[in-house]
Amino acid sequence: MVLIDEYDAPLLTVLHDSDRLEPMRTELQSFYSPLKDLDPYLRFVFITGISKFSQLSIFSQINNLKNISLNPKYASICGITEREMMDNFQEGIAELGTANNMTKDEVLAKLKLKYDGYHFAYHSEGVYNPFSLLSAMDDDAFNNYWFSTGTPTFLVNMMKKFHADLTQIDGSEAAPEEFDAPTEDMQSILPLFYQSGYLTIKDYDPVVNLYRLGYPNEEVKVGLMRTLVPYYVTKNVNLTNNTAAKMYLALRKDDMDESLTLARAFFAGIPYQEGTLQDAPTSEGHFTAMLYVMFSFLSQYVYSQVRTAKGRMDILLKTDTTIYVMELKLDGTVEEALTQIDDKGYAIPYEADGRRIVKVGIRFSTEERTITEWKIEN
């Protein structure tokens, strides 16, 4: 039996360097080639990694490998299903409840929000992240563990290479060959986001063979946003954390006005020369991404570029009591933003939700590089 994890690690380290990539690929071919000759003696071979390299690139001499990444039969093989958690971890669930003064139902809801949500095939059972779930039970705390297992440097470099729009990633629709593509041939950031666990399968339309991808859970989404702050907003992460915390407290009081006041002062204080993934703050998409990152610190329930029947709203923010429909205008007017919300019917899908619906028009200024005006309508 042969088990190999992180088979792709040597290639990922040189993926951006074409001069070193080919020699590394040749070296790995020679490493894996003996598996073919040893076939009579092998009963089981399992090779895993976070990205997909084409079989011809490093496994060219092995013709009996089978890619099971999107096979429903194996969708739960690398995670813990809810049934498995309930059957095997009652003691850990009870200890989490005692340590955090929570009921069993509250613990289960929190675990699901933070660590569940991975789907590795269409209509497959969701699975929990084993490392995070077991760490939470060991620590008796609902911490963010996933990002401590690796660094996002490679991800950031690839986002720069493909000029990735952070606001467009969650909710992306793609055919399987677009997000399950070989890493060395990928034409967008989607394969890397999906294969490394930042995105997972949320839905599938068999008629057009399109998958909808999204962040699997709160741990991944909030962790990713915190990681990207130095590249999208400012290198002063401590200031960002403090501002986001104050914005969160304001929203808990349903005070969007105070939250945007904090955001305005924060953005105005960011020096222009600080490098971001988007070269200069001169586009509406750039400011939308900055505000989206800040709000994403606060809750999982923040969405950007949400598709509706007549277009896309810039930001949708949900709290326990309120749904905020937000539209941004660069050097435009808040009245134009609010008119677009009404004309496009952005709020209509949430009228039956039961929560209060609030429309927010926001004006960003390229000259001042911050929010200069907003208007809130209930």
C-alpha cells in the first residue's frame, strides 16, 4: 500500500518560474515511474494534494490512475460527516457546551457554521474539516484553525497574476473543466481556490452542466479575508482589526450610520503608497472589495456582486434582525445608488424573509479615496 500526500508541493513552489518548473516535473516523473513496474505488488495507491496537475505532466508512465476528486462515491472520504460526528463525538460536543455555556443545539449550530460545508461532488453529503473540528473539541473553543496549516503566499501571487476580482469569487458559476482544470493550464484563479479548499461546490445545474462555487464556512471566509487585508486594504492589520470590531458593535445595534462613519475615517487614513492587489484605488470594484473585506470580518453573511433577475447588487449584508442592500457609486450620487436598488429590484427577493430591509446608497470619491456620503432608507 502506498500513501502519498501533498504530491504537488514541489511543483507549487516553482509554478511561477517556468525555468525551474520543467526540471522539477522531470524529476517527479522519475520518482513516480516505479509505481508502474511495481503494479503486481500493489493493492492500494492513494495520492492526494491541494491542486491538480495533469496526468501527463508527472504521471505520464502510469496509465492506471483514476481521478476521484468529483466522484460522488468518494465525496466524504476526506472529511467527517454530520452522522459520523454525532456517532463518535458526543463527549467532545458536551465538553464544548460546558466550556462555553452553550446548549447542545447551540454547539451543533456553531460547529456547522464554522467547520461544515465542504462538498466534493454534486448532490453529495457535506463534510466537516477534520483538523478544525478535532482542534475545537481539544481546545474547548471555536477558534479558526484552518489558516494555521499553511501560508497564502502562493495564492496571493496567483491572484496578482490573474488580476482576480475578490468580489466575484464567491458564487462563481463554472463548468467542471474550468475549476477542476490542471493547475499548470489554469486560465483563472478558480481552480486554485477550489482545489485548495477556499471554495466548495454549493449547487449544480445538470441541464447546462454548471456548478456554483462558494466559501464552505465561516472559518474559511473570515480567515481568508483577514489574510488578504494587507493586500487589499492596508498592511496595518491591527488597525483593521480594531476598526472591524467597532463596526461590528455598531451593526449589533443596527447602527449602519456609525459603521460607515468608522469605515470612512479608516479608508481616509490609508496611505496611497501602500501596495494592494489592485494597483490603485480608482475603480468602483476596488472600493467595493475594500468594503466587502471589512464587512466580511464581521460575519459569514456578507455577499458581494449578488446576482438578481435584473443585475448584481454590490453588497448584501445580513444580521440577526436586518438585511442591508448596499449599492456603491464611484464619484456618483447616493440618489443614483438608491434608484438603482429600486429599479433593479435588489430588495424584492428578501421581502418574505421577516427581517427589516434597509437600503444603503454609498458614494466613494476617487479624489479623497474614501466614502464621502451615504444615505440609508428603511
